Amino acid sequence: MKNILKAWSLFRIIRFLVGVIVIIWAIQTHTLIIGIFGAMIIVQAIVNTTCCDNNACATRKRD
């Protein structure tokens, strides 16, 4: 819980604001899938993770 409330970097704040904007857009256009996407962005900002947080996007070095 302490990590959620502290150590907010600029990129984390931007991610949260983008999520809020996407959810507002989803409400205005009545689009559920866009709202789900916005919620995913907000959750990633709150728990401070990304899609590539577990080295899923990492590449192996060539020998």
C-alpha cells in the first residue's frame, strides 16, 4: 500500500491522466471496450507496472 501512495514519477502521473482522459472519452462515446482500456491504463499507473514489466519484451543477446 505504501508503494501505491509514494514514488509517483512524471511518467506514472502521465499514465494516470491518460487513463482518466480515455475513460472520459469512453463515457462520452458510450464505448465499453475503450472504457476497459482506460481502466487498464489507470490500474497500471496505480500499481506502477507496465506491459513489459516482467521482461516480456526483452530480447536475448547474441553470442
